[in-house]
Amino acid sequence: MAATTRQTKDLGVRRLLSRLSRWYCLIGVFCLTAIGTAFTLMLNYSEPNDLLQLKLHITRATTPSDNQLRRSLEEIVCNSRHWSINRTQIAELRNSLARHMNNRQPFLTQENTPIGRKYFNTYLQLPMQIDKSKRTLLPETSPFAYNAGVKTCAVVGNGGILKNSGCGNDIDRSELVFRTNLPILSGFADDAGRRSNLTSISPSTVSLQKVNKHGDFNKSRALSVFTEYNGYLVWVPNSWWVSHNMAFKVSELVHKNTKLKLLLSDPEYSRKFGDFWQFGRQILSSGMTMISIALSVCEEIHAYGFWPFPVNSEGDALPMHYAEDLSWSTYNNTHDYRTEFDLLTKLHHQGVLKLHIEKCSD
């Protein structure tokens, strides 16, 4: 009885702190916005044109739409600073997910894939039949069991918010590190870390280069990138036009030339996970696919590099990826990154995972 009373009080204190933190953020954002607007008005008053343009560039947010975005991002960042893990919420979410997924596994294995099973792409199209030779490339069982009890996991997206973040050491201290789309690691260890245990790869992975509809790709380039990685690669078939043969071409290349192991993600698993969160017709990004796997494996999840905005909360321009290998002009609507980010912020406030969207400090 006493323990229950203490838990109730602790929950009340956490809620009070969260509300106070949010009110503080709202007041701070309002004040900063007012100061910024006043400063912009001052700049517009009789300045020489060149100097005016320079100062307008420095303020970075001079139109109503820019100001509105900046206020929203400041509020998001400010509200995220108070966080504590909520193990009760995590357990409830896991149970709900397990019931919804109905024992569906995230990976194809020999155990759950009989000869003749059809393998679809993420759009549940272009089925390919798994024959005996393809089945032998699958692991006998999943290496990432449900509720495996892994203490800490870092799920690392490739967003430009990681650039100059100094989060590399925090990421590498995690027991398991999940990465998305085989990003370049060399030269970015201070911000993105070095370690990897499970990394997604897909037909749209930039480092594969020059993929055609038959699933051919630059093998020497791929092998050079593979040398940076350890553990497992997970194939996410997120293309509606590239042949599924590519998955098995990559698997054969990995098997013959590296110590890595390739897993095939189950598109039906991703679809059911998306249905659980009511994402509608948009397919899950590779990042959210990795988050979904982490939710079933890890006791404490830290998410880095998830930020679908071209500026930070201070209005500074950000590249689309921290490695600057893609420009914002390539941004498309295949995935609903904003809705996914909203979900991550919701899970952050619920104490299910911690979303890192500011610079890290040791």
C-alpha cells in the first residue's frame, strides 16, 4: 500500500514538473519571438541596403512563416528537456504492440519462411517466391528475440541535426546501436559515433549508387562502405520498381566478402506497425522500421538524428543528412516524416524513449 502511494506521488510530481517545464518554455519562446520581431523591425529602419541584407541574414527568421516554424521548433526543443523513463508505459505499449502484431516477426528466418513463401516489397507488390537456394541465405532463427532485455539502445537516423552535435560518444556507449540506410561513418565519429550492431540497407541507400531496375549496383563501392560496419545488415525493400533479386545479390556479396550477416525485413511487419500508429497509406521510413524493432528488444531507447526540418530551433540552416550526401531538393513524400517525428515526440513525453534533438554533452 505504501509503495503504491509513493508511485502515485512520484507520478504526480513528474506530471507537475512536465507542466511547469512546458509553461516555462511557452513564456521563453514568446519573449524570444517578441525580441526577434522587434530586432527585425529595427533592421528595417533606414539601414544601408548591403548592411540590412547582412543583418537580415543573421536574424535568419524574417517572414511570418519562418517565424512560425522557428517558434514551433523552439517550443519542441524546450519541452523535450525534461525527460524520465516510464517503465510502466513501456510495458503497456509493448503488450499492446504484441497483441496487434500477433507474433509477427520483423525478419524472415528459415523458421518462419517455408519454401514457396512470397516475398513482397514494402508496398506489398512485386512478389518473389522464396526457393530452396534463397531460403538457405536466411538465418535459422531471429538474432533479435522479442523482449530480449537489452539495457540501452541507440537508434541513429541520418538527419542534419546530428551535424556538430557531439553525440558520438553517447551513441557508442549504448549496448546496441541501430543505424539507417548505411550512412558514411568515417569523418563523423564525433557527431554520429562509430559502433553498429544492426543497420538498414535498401535500394535507395545512397552508398550503393547507380541501382537499376534489375537490382545491379556498384559492388566495389558497397564493399568499401561495408568495412565500416559490424553485426547485421537488414534489407528494407522500399522500392516499387527495383527487382527483389537485389536483396539476394547483396546477401551473396555480404556472405562471400564480409563478416557481416544480412537479414530480410518482413514488409508485412512494417505495415502492421504502421497500422498500429494509424499512419494511413504512407509507408514507414527505414528509421521508423528500426524504432519498431528497438521497441520490442530494448529496455531503454535513445533516438538521435531524427529531425525533418531544414533549420534547427535557432533558425540555422541544416543539411538534410549530417554527411551532406543528399540535398533537400531530393526530399519526397514517400514517407510522412513529420507525422513520424510527431509520434517520436509523443513517445518522448510519455517516457517510452528519449529523443535527442540538441547538442550532447559528456
